[in-house]
Amino acid sequence: MATAPVVGLRELTIRGVILGGLITLLFTAANVYLGLKLGITFATSIPAAVISMAILKFFRDATIQENNIVQTIASAAGTLSAIIFVLPGLIMVGWWTGFPFWLSVAIIALGGVLGVMYSVPLRRALVTGSDLPYPEGVAAAEVLKVGAGVGGAEENRRGLKMIVWSALISAGYAILAQTKLLATEAARTIKIGAGATTVSTSLSMALIGVGHLVGMAVGIAMLTGLIISFFILVPWQVGLAGVTPASDLSELVSTAFREKVRFIGAGTMGVAAVWTLLKIIGPIVKGVTSAIAANRTRRSGQGESLALTERDLPITIVFGTIVVSLLPIGLLLSAFAGSGVIAGAPVATIGWSLFYIFVAGAIIAAITGYMAGLIGASNSPVSGVGILTVLGISLVLVAIFGRDLDPEASKSLVAFALFVTAIIFGVATIANDNLQDLKTGQLVGATPWRQQVALILGVLFGSIVIPPILTILNDAFGFQGAPGAGPNALAAPQAALISAIAQGVLGGNLDWNLIGLGAAIGVMVIAVDEIMRATKKGALPPLAVGMGIYLPMSLTLLIPVGALLGYLYNKWAERTAEPAFAERLGVLMATGLIVGESLFGVAFAAIVGATDNDTPLALIEEAAWAVPLGLMVFAGALAWLYYSKTRKEAAAPLTA
């Protein structure tokens, strides 16, 4: 339920902007380093909300809406750190030797601002006019509500208690896992016919929390994709590669998934994304139409009569900003047109690239926003969208210049493709995060246009912070595969993958059969989903199936488990004296699981950066007994939370 807005409350304040900027510096630096070193980033919305509440509680006039603005700024900047999945590729292919400050700022800022603008009409279509679960947006709203004391005193007391307990258990397990006393992941490689596969899961409480919040339909869809990926496609590809007595099965499985199956998953996601876009195009058009109507009302002097949900940034400013942003983007692209192969067709190259950015940006924003609504921003496979984006622009360049190019010309086109991809990737990451933030805003009674201004501020903060951090890391370590990279070079795995795809398309050696197979799977899943919906036998969201194929099993297996636990808990909650409260307590417990692990992620990133050590908390070496012990502790902690602590709190009467 959304919190009703109160006229005159503090919301977009100078102190909130300053606090959001300071949190931005901390979280963005941590995310950039962790993403380049280990290939992972963490969601910043909830940790930012917790820190904001802890600081602003010392001010009497602080409000839940002001706290929401702080987390909005910090999360927008923090999510922009995902630009590391593309920009280092320009160094890896030998085009850049460092990160030019103002050029990098311009790339990040322009892509991010476009992402905010494309998100404005999407808010009406995918947030206020949709039943997507938005797990992290809901979790952040619950944190803010409990911190602000929304609800009755007794309900609030129990809710806060539930968040604290589950957050402590989630963070506690994460800490013990980093000491190596418990396992961070359980995995076992097994033979299947002539091939093999690996069954694995990250022992992550946060994934259980996400699963609880997204529900059974998404959980089943992701499980379906996981089964297709790891029990059909991976064994098949391993079998094709050939298994001998001397083979390292786990390495064969890892290679098959990374180099073959992920491309099949990208094909499935591509088809599912297009279908999803066609399904939501009606609500998007309706959102744009209502935004135009709201703008007419505002111009007639009746803006105060508009409902809060209609108070976005004026649609004329949105469209104007999108169009104006294309001008500096064109100037940036023209820097490539002065020399090399692009000098032979500068007008066609820049013209088609701008058109691609304009159209693909809108499509990608809708797709990533929808994915965030399905499973949350931190679990959304944005790198898969990066693959589709670089495929698209690479094909545009092939259509203009062909594939019969010398190595130097090919390198310049690869760099150009990465440059365009970086801008659209900024759109993707921001839209992926923004709609989560706007969902939080809807639930706490925030004013949409103020939150959208905060999102722009977050983008500007992030675009200034990220380039210096990238420069420091490049000077200190370099990147694997780049010319002159040293032994301690950072892996930057996503940037390496996206760069390799651009080189594969422009060099003519990309295996399109894999992407085509994925597309065929996507068509079949869409057909099944439509039949299930027509016969009212549930749903199988195609995009969630595609994500299940594309993402590693370690990141997806616990989401269906969490969905099942949430389903069983909610069935029990329906039979209690206060079913609405009991169900909300389950949401708060799931929220705490995300909060605890997210806060530890911030602290761990800081420790890794300070010590330059991947395992700074390790007390012992890897031990075989850590896996069974970890599984027992993990399952036992969840059982205690779900079937003892939460049920006890939910079943007690709501009386003081």
C-alpha cells in the first residue's frame, strides 16, 4: 500500500542532496573496484536507505520522503558503476591507454540522463499501471516505512524487530562464509550421458529474500530456464566438445556455459524482450498520452489539481532533453570520423548510430525496467542486454563497411561499437535501477518529478566519481587482455566478453547458430506462456525463462526456492487472525535478508579495496567440510526464521 503524500513535507532538500552525494562516493568506488576485480556489483538502494535513516534521524524534521530522495541519488550513482562492463573494453582492444576524464564523464552522464528521461513515461506503464513485483523497490520501501514508524506502534515494533533479526542472520552467514568456516557456494559436477553439468548454488540469504518477494510465477519461469540451460544445453555442448578420461569436467562445463550456452540465453532473452516490449507497448503509449495530458493541465495553471501519480517531469522537458542530448553524442561520435575507415562514410556512420541510440535506448530502457520489475535490479542480467546492444551496433557497422577490413580498420570499428554500446549501456543500467526507485517512491508517497530530479543528480554525481576511480585502478593494475597488462591485472570479465562479441561480429567469426537456437527456444516459451494465460493455468514469463538460461545456476537456483518458501508462508498467513499483518511480516523478513547481505557487501568491498586481497577475512584454507556445514547452517537459519521467529511474531495478537 502506498503511503499518502502530505503537502509541505520536506522531500528534495539541500542536506539530502549532499548526503546522497557523499554516500555516492563510497558506494560507487566500492562497486567499481569489486566489479572489475571479482565481476560482481551490489545493489545500493537499501544500504543507502539504512545509512540515510541513521543520519537524518538526528534531525527532527526529517521525513520518509527525504530519506527516499537520499537513497534515490545514491542508488542512481551506484548503479552507473555497471558502465565498467563496457568502458574497459576500449583499453582491452588497444584504442585507449587510459580513461580521458571529460570524455568518460560525457559518455556516462549522457547515457545516464537519457536513461532517466526514457524512464519517465515508463513509470506510468511499468510501475503505477503494472503488477510487477519489484522486489528491491518494495524492500527499500519497507525499510523506509519501518524506520519512519509508519503503521501502528506494535506493528512497527515487530516489523523493525523482524528486519533486524533477518538482517543479522543474513549478514552473519555472509561474514562466516568469508572466513571460510562456512561455504559461499555449493557445487558438484556430474556426468549426464556423453556430457556433464554442474549443479551449484550461492549460499546467499539475499537470493532467498528476492525469491520470496517475486512470487511463484517468476520463480517457476527461472527454474524452467535453469533446467533448460544446465540439464539440456550444457551437457549437450560438453558432449560436443568431447569428454576424455583426462578431461577436467568442471572446466569443460564452465567453458561450455560461458562460450556457448550464454549466447543461446542471449538469443532467448532477445526474442523474449521483443515480445515483452510488444505486450507493454500499449501501456507505454498510454503513459506518454497521459503525460501529455498532464502537461496541458499544468500549462493551464491547474497543476495542483493533478494527482500525485501524474506529477512527472513535464513531457516537453523529457522529449526535449532526449533530442538535445543527441547533439553532444553526435559530436563525441564525430571524433571517430576524422581518421581511419570511418572517415570514408562519416555521415552515414554517425547518422545511423544516432538513430540506433535513439531507438535502441528507448527499447533497452523498457526491457531493463521490466527485468528489474521481475527479479530486481541487482539480479537483472544487464550484461546480457549489453550483448544484444553491441550485436546491434556491430551489425549496423557491418552493413556500412562490410567485413573485409584490415586489422587496424577493424579495431577502429570495434572501438566505435564499444563507444556506442557504452552510451546505451548507461541508459540500460539507469532504467534498470530507476524504476525500482520510482516503485519505492510510489510506496512511500514521493513526488515523482522530485525523485526524477534526484535521479539526474545521482547520474551527475556518479559520472564525475567513476572516471578517476577507473584511472587509479588502470594505472595500478591494468586489465587482463589489454596491451602491457601485468600479472595483477583486473579481470573485468563482462567488458572482455562484450569486446570479444564486437570483434567476433566485425571479424565474421561469431557463431550465429547459438543465438538463433536461443531465439527458437524463446519462441517456444512464448507460445507456452500464451497458452497457459489463455487457459488460465498460470503464466511462464518468457523473459524470466531467458534470464534463467543466461545467468549462472549459482545466481538463480535459490530464487525459485525463496519463491516456494514465500508461497508456503503466505498460505499459512491466510489462516492467521491478522492475515494482512502476517503477510507483511514475511515481506519484512525477506527484506531483512536483502538488507543484511547488502550492508555486508558494502563493508566487504571496502575491506577488499583497502587490503588488495580477494579473501581478506579468511581464517582457514578451503575445507571440504565447509560445504556440508554451510548447507546445514544455511538451511537451519532459514527454518528458524520462517517457521519459528516469523510465525511466532505473526500469530501473536496485535495488542500492546
